[in-house]
Amino acid sequence: MQPHHFWQELLPPAPAETAAHDAAYTARLADGRRLLLPIRPLGDSGEGLASLIINQASFAVTKALAEDLAARLAPLKPEIIVGLPTLGLTLAAAVAEALGHSRYVPLGNSRKFWYEDALSLPVSSITTPGQQKRLYIDPRMLPLLEGKRVALVDDVISSGKSIVAGLSLLKQCGVRPVAIAAAMLQTARHVEALAAFDADIVEDIHACFATPLLLRGGDGLWRPA
């Protein structure tokens, strides 16, 4: 598969394949459909991660993931979706639309002149190592959150740093989400970070699929750690 072919189609259900993977990891949705994800080596560590870049996915794949998440969130009756930048915004907007909402609340990394420093905090993620950014919420969006059932959406939850930053910013706004949602849980490393922030919030995470940490064997193939 060529690099630009990833994330462009959902394959039909099929029997489980071997646990060894060459260049792609097969993720499965709840209905059995499969999505091939490229494996990214983590330097020379011998470890690797399955990758999803949602804003490079086809519209059909994005829609399918959004509808999957919307179905998981619907029983919780969220009234407003909050999206994390940058890639989480693509999914959050689609999830909100799939839930029948007319809009959503995007958080951002750039400061507009009317933003308030008190409504921001530093944030980093595994995909932007060494880059320290700030997370902001437009103060004009606060009335949309007051007294509402909020769901916080990101594309991928990996180390947990980004989602904890989102939770922290919402806490500054007096909001505790009823749910956290993502297309992919990339390993289980996020659990410790989230539990340290709010032990109960770990039970409120919803995702289309989860992927493990991968180890490269002597044969060059990747297997779950």
C-alpha cells in the first residue's frame, strides 16, 4: 500500500489475521469493518505505533468514524461537543453533525486579540514533540457550555497530555464533560494521566477502536507488546 492510500477506505469484515504486521496495523470497528493504519517506528527503540491522521482520511472514512462515535455518545445525551485542536476539530465537527447538532465548540492553539489568558493553558502532544503551545477557548463560547452536557472529542488519545489539557481548560470554565471521545485510543498510556486528573473520568472514554504498542521482532514484523 502506498503512503497516500492509508485511511481512504473501510474494508469489509473478515476473519482475524495473524498477530504479526508488516507495514500496516488492522483496526476494527464495532461492526467488523477494518481500517488499515500505517505503523510509525519510534526512532530506533524497536517500538512502533499505529497512526491515524484524520484530516488526511477520506470523507467516507471520517463520516463512518463520526457516526460510530455519535452512536456511542447518543445514550449520554450530550448537548454540545467540544473539539480539541488541531486534528480533533475535524472529527468533533463531524460527530456534532452526526448527533444532529447545529454547531460545536472548537478549542484553539492561536490567541485572538479578544481571548483571555486566564482561559488558556500550555499543552503538548506526542505528534508535536518539543513544541510547547497553549490551548485557548474563545470566551464568547462560554454561554454554550453553561449548564450543558458536554462531550470532549479528539482524534487520537495517546499519552493523555492533550486530553488532560482539554479537561483542565474546561474545568477552569466550570465544566466537567459527561464523556470523552476519540476515533482511536493509541495504547493504554493515557489511563495513568487521566486517572491522576480524575479517577472517575477513565470510565467515560469512548472510542471507535484501540491500538497497542507494537514491537519489531528479529524478522522485521511488528507484534503487540
